[in-house]
Amino acid sequence: MMTFLESAEAARARPGYRLAGVLVGGLLAVAAYTLPWGADTPHAVRAAAALTVLMATWWLGGVLPMAVTALVPLVALPLLGLADLRDAAAPYADPLNALMLGGFVLAHAMEEVGLHRRVVAALLAPAWVRLSPQRVALALMTAAALVSSFVNNTAAMLMMLPTAMGLAVAAGNGARTRSAFALVTAYACSIGGVGTLVGTAPNAVLAGLAPRLAGREITFLGWLGVGGTFVLLAIPAAWWVVARWALPLPRKAEHPIDAPPRAPWTRDQFVVLGVVTACLLGWLTRAPVDLGAVTIPGWGPLLPKKIDDSFVAMAGALVLFLFPRAHVRDAVPNVAQDGVVGEALRRGTPPRLAASAASSGERGEDASAEGGAEPGSASTGPRPRRSPSKGDREGEPPPPQESPTPSAPNTSASDDADEARFLLSWRRASRASPWSVLVLMGGGFALADCIQDSGLSGRLAGSVAGLATLPPAVQAFAVCVAIAFLSAFTSNTATTQLSLPILGAGATAAGIDPLLWMVPATISASCDFSMAVGTPPNAIATEAGEVRPADMFRAGVVLNVVCAAIATLVALTVGRAL
């Protein structure tokens, strides 16, 4: 029998739905332009409102692929007289896109050499951890969160799910244990992405909009203090909700649970670990750090021109292409059979979910995310289709798994040599990079600039000005609940792109620090845990991890409230240091 998710996806795939959605969006845009704004309302405000309504309708309704909707400003802004083409195209080359692209390459390299398996093995090495299914679940969540800090939540879930199911079988106690392990892994993959700027696309959206709306730069180190604190508090909370309350696991095991085998370190793993570590150190030390009594100088000001965190990400990505492989690859593996996705397929991951993760890139993006990698690539980095349940709302089946062909005949030999002899090849890295995530972010930045420059932000500020009359904690908590609810039904990237300009303008008009509302909104966009449609990891846990929707709803509702409270606490404390 066709599930609700499959029937909704099938409806969006019909040409009639797309045509109707385009027409409805156009009519709503016309209505927004002709509203009685007042005789003194300039054309720019009306046109910006029409464009915002049009893109919001197409994004929220899944009328067109999200990256296609994100391209609308390139046509609409010059057509409406709001910007020339050069200014309209500039946001698509925002440095934050370079940061995300560098993060995609780093994530791809981490999976290529199997660093995620190293993390799991290290955390499960102590025997005292493996003597308790509850402690094993917490170690698994920690590993999933660390992986998801660099890899998008869909790919991280597919990477971690086979290990989670293997540990659940070793722990015993049947289907209930399998459900608990699948659910804690799904929640950890969603929570972990909040930790770094490259973990999920909404974090980068906030970093891109903060200079525009709050007049401040959010650095990798600055966000690590906020997102990392949230992760440190939310992971134990999610573990307690699932492993101790909703689906309680045994406190002790009769014998140590078998851990994944620990193979010797390879040279390729050392190389990737060294590059990732160097990038982390570069991000943490780039900008000066003011500790009050003393200021630690950064290395960034020593360069002849100003840089930001994207410089470090791109430098690390470029370096990875220089190293030869420790062992020459005899043939490019078919990941549909041999890689992480193949393993997930053999362990029961639904073929559509596994194929989507292999062929596309929520970040998020988070998924997040949106974007498109070609078939045949390894499942790495943020993916374009976050899941059949939400993601882009494209409603289009993944492309068939077939052998890719080089884009130009005269590059085929070079690409084949790269794939066989070098640690990374451009062909595989480009397939693993969700390019449409970058287009989606650029479109969101273009829309935010339009809202700000046209004066529409001042008009919209009144719609959220009522929040300013409430205590700060209530303001932030209300924002968290609203954004978490909205992100349950649409992409978290689109949610932040539509909501942050309005929240920032409203806070500014009310005399409140815009980040007081924007930070909890960004965190909450990745935090819907109650329904399978909320995030791709939720959907994978439901369909492949044998998690009953009733169990997910029971645990998720409580965790939604807990994470909203944690996000509020983080925003009101360490968030003020941004």
C-alpha cells in the first residue's frame, strides 16, 4: 500500500500540480503587489513583496525544485527594476558558498578514507562502555554528532545506520532495541549538524545574513561556541529521552557488546585527518579572540588582504587534491553495491532513500539539503534531496544508477588517472558536492538583499513586533517553537532564508539585538524530532530502523520542547557573545 509520503510525492510529480502551483504563486504575487499598502508606498516595496510571496509559495509548496526557485531573482530583479543583473548575481558568489563548497570536499574526503568508522571504533573501544547498551547508545550518538558536524544529516545517517543496527543486534532484546538505536542515531545526526558552520546549510545562511541584518560577522569559532554548546547539551537530553524514557534500554549487558573491528590506520586516513585538523586550527585561530583582560591575536590580519573562514575551507580542499593514494585504485567502485549506500541497502535502508543519498547531496542541507550529485558517486557531504519526505519537495524519482560519462572527451584520460592514483579526483568530488545547495543559498541571499534594500523589511517588521513586549526568554522560546513547526513541513534552508530577514528586521525595529531571535531560529530549523517528515534521518529511522511513528512522536514532542528550551538558553547566554 502506498504510504502518505509516497502519495504526496507522487502528487507533486504530476505536471498538473506544477502548473497549478506556478499559477497560484503568480496570482498571489500579483495580489501582494496590488494590496492597499498606501498611496506613498514605492514600487520597490510592492515588487519586493510580490517576489517574496512568489518564492515562498514555490518553496513551501514544492512547486519547482528548490534550486530552480532560487534562480528566480536573477530574472525577476532586473525585470522588476530592483537591481541590475550584476548586482542580482553577486549574492550567488557570496564567500559563504565557498565555505560550504570547501566543507563538502572535506566531508567527501572523510568518507572516502573511512574516518567515520574510526570515530565509532574509538568511542566503543573501552570495555566499560560496551558493558551497557545505554552507554553504547550514548557513544553511538556522540560519533554520529561528530560526523554530522561536517557531513550533512542524510549522509551521516546512512553512514551510521549499518553500525547502529549491528550494535543493536549485538545488544539483543529484539525490535525495541533496534528502534531505540535507530532513533538515537537519527536525532544525533540532526543535532550534530548545528555544531559548526559547515554542518548544515541554515548555519551558513545565518552567517551570510548576520552582516546584512545585524552588522556583525559570525566566525567559525564564534558559531562553534554557540552550536557546540547546544550539541553538548542536546545530545545527553536526546539520549535520556529515548534510551531512558521513551524506549528504555537495559542498563547492563551480560557480556561486552561486540564493537566494530579496528583495522590499522592507513596513510590516506592520516592525510585526511591532518588536513581536517589543520582546517579546524585555521578556523579557530584566524580572527583575534578578545578574552577581556587579554586579546589573542589571529593570523588573518597578517595577510595583505582581508579574508574570512571560506579561505581556510578552500585551502584545505585544494590541498587534498595534491596527495596520491596510498594504493592505486584498480577500478572506480560501484557504491550502489560496494560503498556505504550499498551496505545500507543490504541492511534494509529503503532503496529510494539510499539512492537519493548516493546520487544527490540538509548541510540540508540539512540537507539539508538540496543539490544534485550525479549517480554513481559516494554518499558524502550535504545532499541535494534531503529525503523523499521533505528535502526539495521535488517529487521526482532519483535518476537511474548508470555509469557516468565524462563531460568532455579530452578530459577522460586525466579524470581516470586522477580517480585511480590520487586521494581525491575532481570527478568524484564534484559528484559528491550538492551544487544546488550553493544555488539555493545564493537565491536566499539575493532575496534577503532585495527585502532589505527595497525597504520591505521595515514594513514586515510590524508582523513580529509584538514579540518585543514579552520577556527575552519567552521571545526566544516562541521563535524556536514557530520555526521548528514550520521546518517540519518544508526545507530547513528555505525556512531560515524566509524567516531570518523578517525576524532580523522586526528585532531591529523593536530595538532588540537581531541575533537574539535569529540564533534560536537557526538552531530550531534543524530540530523537529516528532514526525518522519521532519528531517531525513527521521524518515530513514522510520522506514529502515523499524521505529514506530507513535514512538517517534512520543519521544519527539518531548525532545522538541527540551531543545527549544536549550536553544533559548544558548541564545541568551553564549549567543550574546557573537
